[in-house]
Amino acid sequence: MFDGFNYTVRGESHIASGKVCQDWSDFQSYENYAVAVVADGHGSKKHFRSDVGSKLAVKVTLKTINNFYHNANEFEKSFVKNPKSVITKIQKYIISYWNKEVSWYHRSNPVTDDEKKAFTEDELKAIRMESIYGTTLIAVVIGKDFSFGLQIGDGSLVVLTDDCETEMPIDGDENPANLTASMCNSNAISMFNLFYTFNKPIAMFVSTDGLYTSFGSTDDFLDYHTIIAGQLDNIRDFKEVVLRNLTKRTKYGTQDDISFSCVFDTELINENLPAIRNQIQINNRRAAMRKAEHAARIKKMKAKQAMLRQQPEDEPSQN
């Protein structure tokens, strides 16, 4: 059995400026698979409807995955035979559906006079219609025999493996264009990154970049996911705690919108709960060591700087 959750919180800076939340997230769980999706609409001037773009990206991703699973046996056979080909096909459908949805929305909702005020006539004409709705996208699918993920643009995908370690199987640096990769790009299909596994992950997480940037290091970010996993046995009670934590993170950290979504295998969570909680303790000790090492480096650096300040300056040369 699979389950999951999703949260999207409006960034503190967006609240202060009156800007809408440009993130969106969702998840769906079924008997033989579950899907988690997040999208982060671009914040720059020309992407002035990116909040709509992110919602449509999440919507069409769920639709696409569900369509592929409509004939589950055939889909699973095809995936096992050639996973990269199947995932690439899914990506193409997502891009195609998203462009159709954006086009339909734009025809039904022409640019308003208020939206036009930010541009000259020539500036507005120069913007591709799709760019108005530009957004990133990350999705994961956890299944009985395989799991996979796909990503375009920034954000993070984290897997809790069967040994209770967390890892990010998609490296943000894999795609040199990742900082600008977007659903709205004409060559978007070439900008996707993907991963798949035939092992059984315990849980899979996706989040927009507002979450990652609220942490001081990648290690701390990964440890956070292990802590979350340690509470998934009682997901109904901890939901409000996570929501409050995300709200706090945007308020005192990144100040950006944050979306966080997860899918997990309930049986594996229950079976591995003691090991997950043991891993949390190991991570805590590692974090304490990192903190102590960092403090020691700072102390050493300050001592060196103080020593340099105490050294007499060179005597001026005599002519």
C-alpha cells in the first residue's frame, strides 16, 4: 500500500510584496503506485502567469502518469524492458499536454490591461506565449517493481533507500542549463533529467528550491528527510507539524515559496521504522561532529587573523 502528502506554503517575501504563490504541489496514491509532484513558477517579469503554469504542470503530470498506468501490465513490461525510453516518452507527453493546456488557458483568458501595464507594446509582443507560464517541474513515481523520477529546472528529489540512507539521485549540476531549464523552453524535452531504480525505496520526496536553500548544507537537508520519514507511520498527526515547520523555514530562511511532496510504501515504513530512527540518531551525531569541526575551523581562522594583526608592520625604507 502506498500513501503520501503534499504542502505548498506562500513565501514570506511574497506575502510582504503582495505577490501570489508561484509554487504548486500534489500527490496521488493507488494500489500499485503513487505519484508526488511539485512545480515552481518563475518569478521574473515576463513569466507573469507562472502561478498558472505551475498548477497546469502538476495537473498534466498526474494525468500523464495515470494514463500510462491505465494498462498497468503493459506499462510495467515496457518499463522493465527499456526504462529510459519509457520515461522519455512520459516527459514528451507531459510537455505536449502542458503546452496544450497553456494554449487553451491563454485563449480563454487574454492578457488583461493590468498585466499589459508592466510592458511596452513591443516588449509584450517579444514574449513567447509559453514563457508567460514558465515553471520548473519535479515528479516521482513509486511502484511495486520499480520507481522513477523526472526533473526539469531546479529543486530537489530525495530518495530514502532500502538501507535507510537518503540520497539525491539527480544531480542539479548534470544539466548545465538547469538554472534556466523550464517547461516553457522550446527544447524543454532535452532539458529533463531522470532516474530509475528496480530496488524498493522506502520513500521518495520532491521539493522546490525554497526548501533546499533554507538549510545550511546538503547534509542537513538530507537529514531533514530522514526525520520526516521517521514520522510517516503516523502521517495524519504529523501533517500540521510539517506545515508549521515549512512556514517557519520560509519566514526565517529563504523567504521563497516552498512546496514539499512525498510518496512512500507504508509496509516498508513500518518494517524499517526502528532502523530509520536509529539512522536519525547516527545523523544527529554526524551533525554534531560537523558543527564542532566548523567551530574549530572558525576558531583557528580567528586566531590566525589575530596573530597577523599583532605582527609589527615593516619599517619604511631609508633613502
